[in-house]
Amino acid sequence: MTCAAARFSLGAMLRALLLLLICTAAPAWAAVCESVVRDPARGRDIPVRLTLPDNGAPLVPLIVWSPGLGGTLAQGRLYAEAWAEAGLATLQFSHPGSDARVYAEADARAKAAPTPEAARAARLARVREAAGSVQLAARIADIGFALSQLPYGLGACETLRIDQSRLGVGGHSMGAWVAQVLAGQRLGGPALPARQPFKAAMAIAGSPLAPPDARAASAAAMTRPFMLVTGSLDGISPDATPEAARAQLEERTGLWPHLPAGRKYLYVAAGANHMQLAGTSETATSPALAARLLPILTGFWTETLLDGPALADPALAVGDVFEAR
């Protein structure tokens, strides 16, 4: 469905007109709409980007996507396009308070500091604030509000084709934390409602969020299908020793041994670093990496949201790790 060919009910005429104005360029097999959703209860304006497949299906599953700290609607675009080609819609978020403005604000604070040491401390404090529990909760609330609006549309974006019985949640870095919590991970605070609407979850380049001795208890309720994705260079500096690199990889995958068995997947992409896994563009994610990464990620959603075959025996490069249980 191209933007120009979109068809809506008479009651959504105004949204349709706005949609035609703001639909962005998209491949022939998808339509893309960007809008801002207003949450009046929190006084919060939430930018969203909806990618809908043009596959003729009256209803399509939806993957909710949360980006990393400082992420914009560009992060995850590569994934959204691949998933649309497979018949899956994606709703990307840009979360106020932990979006791209964070780093601009951190730089401004650093610039105003009297000494280099104070500048580093001021910058780090702003980044840590944005990556803290308050902003994590705000992201989760953004997603909850957006889902509550699906029957009515998201700003100018029409949502009549979204099948609310087939929802998945995924994210990169800080967005991976969102996916983990919405998949049932407990972090010691108040529990989310037991009946979350998501059928499956995917955490890319995240972290365990719990110390080693608490991980089993933290992950005990993560019974949904779940995929954990990282790279062998995720968060690893180029000059790291082999021991440091190995320890960092063990930390990135630290949740994996504690996930309850049943449609759980681990994929470690050899040679991939943190930002190469953000799904921002073909430039950031090399064609060679995308060629093996995108089929695996898409295969997980196809299995869990489209009732496709179980993900098994994917094409791997030398050094890749793929496990299932």
C-alpha cells in the first residue's frame, strides 16, 4: 500500500488527509507514517513511526520497537523495512527524556562546567539520569499509551489493520531493557500487570539488568518466546584484552542461562559492535552483517507472530553463535 493509495473510513477522513501529507518515502511493499501522539495525562508528546506492509492482509501483527538511549525514529528503520517485507508492521518510538536531546544537553552541561573533570562528571550525570529507572518507566508508559490508542489511530497514522492479538516488543540497548521488562523480567520494584499483551519479545544489545545472584529470580517469569541478540564486539573497546572481551560478552549474554526453556533463542553476531546492531541504516549495518542478521530476527517474528516454522539452522558466519531451547 503506498501512501497515495491508502483507504480509510469516513470517520478517519481528517487523519487520512494528514497522513498523505506526512507519509515518508517507503519501499513499494510498505507504507510509512510519522506522527506525534499526545498523552494528555502526562503532558507528553511522543513521536512515532508506523511501517505497514502492503501484503493484502486485512490484519497484520505489530512489533513495538524502542530504540537505545539517544535514539530517534531512524533507529530500527532497517529492521522495520525487513519485517514489513515479511508481512509485519512495526511501531518505532522516540522517547522524550531519553532521546537524542539527552546528548545535546549533556554536552551543554559539560561546556558550562569550570574544569575538565567537572565537565566529564556533568556529562556522565546527565546520561545516567536519562538511562535511569524513571526514564525506563516513562518508555514503558509511552508504549502502554500508544497501544491504548490503536483502536482510534496514532495521531495521523491509521491503525485499522493492526491485529491487537498479535503484538511483539523489541528494542536495542536501553530499548532492549524495555523489551525485557515487558517480557516479564522483574527488577525488584512493583511488578507490571501479569497479563501483558505481547506474544513475544526481542532484546538486542541489552544487558542482564540484575546482578548474577539475582538473575534466575529476575528472569523466572519470562515465559514468552524471547530472543536475545548481541555481537562479539558489543560494548568492547578495540584495545580490549581477550580476557576483557570474553568477560564483556559473558555479561551481555548473562540473562540467557536463566531464561525459562521454551522458544528461547540466542544469537551472537561475530564481529558486530553495539551500534551496528541498532538497525539504523545500511551504512551502519554492513550488507554482510544484514544478510545474516535480518533473516534470523525476521524468522523469530515469523515463527511467533505469523505462526511460521520454528527458527532453526539459520545461515551463520564463522564465529557466529546460535542457540535454541
